[in-house]
Amino acid sequence: MTSNHPQPPVAERRQHLVPLHGITRFDPYAWLRADNWREVFEDPSVLDPSIRTHLDAENEYVGAIMAPTQTLQDTLYAEMIGRIEQEKTKPPVPHGPWLYYSRTEKGKDYQVYCRRRKDDPLAVEEVLLDCNREAEGQKHFSLGTCSHSSDHRFFAYTVDLNGSELYTLSIKDIATGELLAERIARVNGESQIVWSADNTAVFYVREDDDHRPVRTYRHVLGTSGAEDILVYEEKDEECIVSIHATQDDRFLCIDSGNHETTVAYFFAIDGSDQIPHAAAPRSEGVLQGTLEHNDGILFLLTNAGGAGEFQIMTRKLRSSGDWHVFIPHRPGVFIQNMFVLKRHLVRLETEHALPRIVVRELATDAEHMIAFDEEMYEVRVVPGLEFDTPVLRFVYESPTIPPRTYDYDMDTHKRVLVDETIIPSGHDPDKYVARQIMAPSHDGVEVPVTLLYRKDLSFDMPPPCFLYGYGSYGFSLPAEFASSRLSLADCGFVIAVARVRGGADCGFGWYTSAKRMKKMNTFLDFIAAAEELVRKGFAAPRRIAICGGSAGGLLVGAVLNMRPDLWGAAVAQVPFVDVITTMCDTSLPLTPQEWPEWGNPIDDKDAYDYMLSYSPYDNVSARPYPPTLTTAGLTDPRVTYWEPAKWVAKLRHANPDGLFLLRTEMEHGHGGATGRFTRMKEWALTYAFVIEALSGRLTQ
């Protein structure tokens, strides 16, 4: 390091020993975990000054190191903004006499939620919620969920103003524009708001003091939150709760469980039920997925009965009899989701890593598939607001084709294009190549790797490569259009997405083959993807920048330790890197419910030893690590800020000549900044770091 080069912060090392299962771990940076972290989540100003000083110093160091790249960042940001339709109205969704929709305005970060009369082309727009106005003067703004009442009189929504995902529920009288007096705090923003049949009450999920969504309440409009009626409470600390309404608006569905075992409950929203009814008894290892209702019949998507890739079962609503198979399990075909309408059942399936939509006419059991011609694409169903309709809305896109929204008539099999994303600065799909290669992993399993690059890219020498991965919780990485990545492609990069085990890209078994005591498959698949890219000339060792967020950050941290020789740069976004410490800390919001995903290292020594073998923080040593950019969120309840902070401090101590950057969002949580323009600035910084690191200009 030259004498005039910015000097990195040096975190104090303190004696802190953690004994368990006959093994004592030394954790010198444990002091970065604030004792009052719960209070910090709600009010960041109460953070211990010594911790804040260190995080501020880390942010200043990032600023100093990246200052010479400011022109590049500005250029990248301008390119990214140029691809955004600043004024965009989403296709309206019909509901009774109204059309509901959201739109964005030029230069503004957030959505405006609106409606207008369906049958009057001259009808004046009614603004239900202007998120830009709500965000004025706020350091953070995130809309959780929103829902209007079926009589179209009220609009309920949840908002988080500090990034901690502690949402507040508000209800607006649409006619007057006034908010009702009540504000309900600590509402779970991921779960839906469900209206009662008479529109006098809403159902919602509230979080407990440990930030866990475990209680479902009924709130009567005009009363205080203290009077709300408890509908369901989950007592098992390993389980959490979410709710939704059936498509016919007859029932509130309460989903309770974890990553391995769930129970679906149903509860009549007309008040005729006193307690929720379980669709089927809780059974270890059985996932009761989507629950729907149609004309006295319950439909359940589940893996019960050994249906590894899931099946759809039915039974009569008020019957205690057995469930019957309606759509059987088929090996290799993963039923991801189902949608039950008045006359049709729609299911979203995956086979050979490609999604498809299958429509079944309930009266005749006749089925047909909505066909797509391209080799690689993503398709997703957009649930509507009406039950008795032949129209299904879906979105289609690919790595080279921006999203297109279609309305599909399930009776006539005709599709109508209702919206197409426009790239204002111009986009020619024919200038890019999207393809898929297969990478043989350590055990012979072939891992799909999606590629995007310019058609005129020269391969006389291996180009720089940006390799992204995730690989946990059964979350698939879609073959989607990501306009920001075109900036890297235009700089001569190959963008690769490794669809490693741990996700569900190739079926539910793809997920279960890389969790708990098989987690190492995720990391070995990712390394295999990189090696195949090198073999095929799409990359070269030390010319690959890797990126992943949250559990994908765990992936980045693990492979940095396993194969540092492969990588030229690394970006770990809010990374889950201190696996043992977090999974042993039962006070944290997610720990107990995460044990089915990772294992319980407190009670299970084998799980402890296995986690210890790959935990990024515990395996840091003197290695030739590449330049690494790590991000954190001070109010992040999912991956607490001290995990990445400790990891970077340990990396820097073990490798004093390496370049390790930590950028902490001091006013945001897990998702970082929420505005669409601010988010592009973060990607501009990330891509500038990657470009400069692989060029050799950020090495020390």
C-alpha cells in the first residue's frame, strides 16, 4: 500500500471465547454486536457511539477508495436511468366497477396507487396512495402491502420508515381522503391484509417482541389496536405465520410453519367460524402450500404422500374425510404454485429449469399449456382481483427481452399484449446473446448456467465475467430481463447466473439436495460453474467477479475461502457469513425458524461441525482474497449489520495487504435504499468496483 493511499479502519480485537460441543471459538469482533440491537432497529440514533464510529470510518474508507471511479459511476448511473420508463402506468386490474392500477412519475422514486371507473373513459383518476408524498422527509420508506375493501370504500396499507421491517398499518377512507384514527404498529409487511366479508374489519399479522410474525388478529375499523381480537397464535418458536385470502374471497388462509413443515388453516371471513380449521393435521416434513376454495371444494398444493415435486389434492369443505389426488405428482415436474378461479385451475410448473403455465377447465378436466417458443425465458402469473373471469394475466421476459404483459383468454386460448416495457434509451435484443450451458459438478450433477453477452464480443481472449448466485430456501433465479446488467455487457462482460442447488430452479429436489447436511453442494456447484466458464472460454481465473446477497452472500463468502484463486473481485451484499454465531443466538428474529434450513448447532454437534466447515467468518485465513465489496444495513433484521462488519474486520486482519470494503446503509435495512433511482446508484457503485477491480486498478 502506498503512503498516500487511504488507510483502512482497524477494528479493535477483544478477547471473546465461545465454547460449545468441546470446541472453543475465538470471536475478537463480537463487540460490534450492539447489546441494544432491538432498540437500534427502531431508532438507529441509540447505537453505541464506538460502533457507529467504526461503521462511519468504514463508509469513509469506501468513499476514499471509490472516489477515483466517480466519473465511471456517473456514466453507469446515467445509462441505467436511461433504461427506466420514468412515467409508467401498469395495466389496470378490474374489480367490480373500478380499474385499479399504479403508476410512476418522472423523477420520482415511488409508485402512486390509483383507480378510475371502468366504464367511463373520461372518468377522473382517484389517487389512493402517493408513496412519494408519504416518503417526503423520511430517511427510509418502504410500502409493505396494500388492499382495498370489496365495497371500494377503504384502502389499507402498511409502511416501514426505518428499514427494520416493523410496519405500521393505516386505513384510509377513500371518499373523504382522511385516515382513520387508528395506527397499528409492529405489523408484518410481507403478509397480506385481508378484509372481512362486511368490510368492517381487517385481518393482519403482528410481530412479537422478537420480531417474529406469529399472531393473526382481527381489527374492527374505528377501534384501537389494543382491542383487536386474536384469531390464531403460533406457539412453536421454529414457526412463523402469514395470511392470504382465497381467490373467491370466502376464506382467510393462515399459513404456519417453517422451511420443512407447514399447516394451512382456513377461517370464514363472514364471521361464521369461531376458530381456524386445519386443512390437514401437522405432519413432520409435510408442506401444506397454497390453499384455495371453489364451490364447496378445498384445493391444496402439497408434498404429502411422498410427492417430492408436489401435487394438488382436493376434499369437500365441511368433510373430515381424506384428501384425494386431483393433479398427481410427476417426477421432474415441480408444481410451483396454483391459482383457482371460478371455472379454471391454473398451475405454474417447472421442468428442465423452464417455467410453464397449464390451464385446466374444471367442468371437463380438459387441459392445455400456454406455449412459449424461446429457449430461455421467465414467466409469472399476475393474480387478479376477480374470481369469475376467463382472463389470466401473465408476464413474459427473457435476459434479452424486456417484460411483456399479456391477458390470456382461457376459453378461446388467445393472448393479448396489454403492456410492454420500453427502454427509453433504446434496446436491440438482437445485439445480445442469451444462452445456457451445463456445468458438471463434483458428483456429476449438471448445473444450469445462464449467460448474457453482446453478440459482437470477442473471445480471442477470455473476457471479464460477472457470476451471480444464491442457492438457498428453494428460491429460483429467474431468466429475467435486468436492464442494469446491460451496462456490464456493453463493457465487454459475460454475465453468468449459476442456478445452483439449494434453489428450486430444477425442481424441489434441487432445493432439498443442498440444505442442512448437504449445504456444501451449493458451494461446489458454484465453483463448478466458474470452472466450466473457464473451460469454455467465457472467463479466466482471476477475471471472474462474483456476487450474491443475503444467503447468496454466504455463498460468496464460502467460495472465497474454498477457491480464492478463481476470483478477481467479490461483492457480498448483506451477507449471511457468521453462520455458527447467528444460528446459536436464539434471541435473533430468524434463528429458530431457520434451523430446518441450516440445522440446529446448539443441540446437534454434527450440525455444528458441518456449519463450522463452511462458515465464512470461521474459515477466514491468510489467503490471496480478491478485492471485496461488502454491504450491510444498520436496521436489517434478517442479516444483522454486525455479521458483515465482523467478517470484513477479520478478512482485513488476516490479509493486511488485501482490499476489503464495507459499506453500511446507516438508515436502511436488508434491501438497502428503496427508491428506484437510489437503487441504481448502488448498482453503479457495485459495477464500477467490479470493472476497476478486474482491470487491476483497485489492487493494493
